[in-house]
Amino acid sequence: METIKNLHQRIHAVMAELDYIQKDPKKSGLQFSYASHDKVTASVREVCVKHGLICLPSVLSFTQDGNRTEIYLRTKLVNIDDPTDYEEICSVGYGVDPQDKGPGKGVSYAFKYALLK
């Protein structure tokens, strides 16, 4: 009979299985390289599903100043076998966009770093 793992055991299993996420090649015009939101979420999602761990992001607050959006995000990591077994991670993300993409960029950034750290 398999023992049901608690949240920390599940997080540990994800960490043990998931290798370092390599940064994407440097894009022209940028002075740095980074691991994209899509790369991080795709890598982490697959292993979290395997180990029965769900990640639920929710925006706590946001501010808009011109084309700069600041997002405060809470990501809840939940043990699917015992939803009362969870941890919350708070993170901040900024999105700069002259049109309507600032909030989405801020959420993506905050969620990516909650998963990475």
C-alpha cells in the first residue's frame, strides 16, 4: 500500500526530478538572457501533475502607473490528496506595455518567479 505524501514530500519530489531550467538564448537587443515564463511553467507543470501538486495563482493587488503595472501575486501550492495541506508563496511582478498587456506580463513574471524560487 502506497503512503500518501504530504505537501513538503511532494515539493521535494518535484525538486528532485526537475533539473535546472536553462535560460533561453539571448534575444537581439537585450543585454541578458532569461528562462521564459512558458518554459518554466511547462517544465514545472508536468512534474507537479505527476506528484499530485497544484499551483493556484491569485492576484492580491495591482497598481498601474502609465505603461507600468505592478502585481502582487499569491501562489497556493496544494496537496491534491489533502487540500488542507498547502503553502502560499507571495511574489511581485512588473509588466511594462504601452497597450493592454501590462497586467498579464506582471502576473506571468510573478508566477514564474514563485515557481522558480
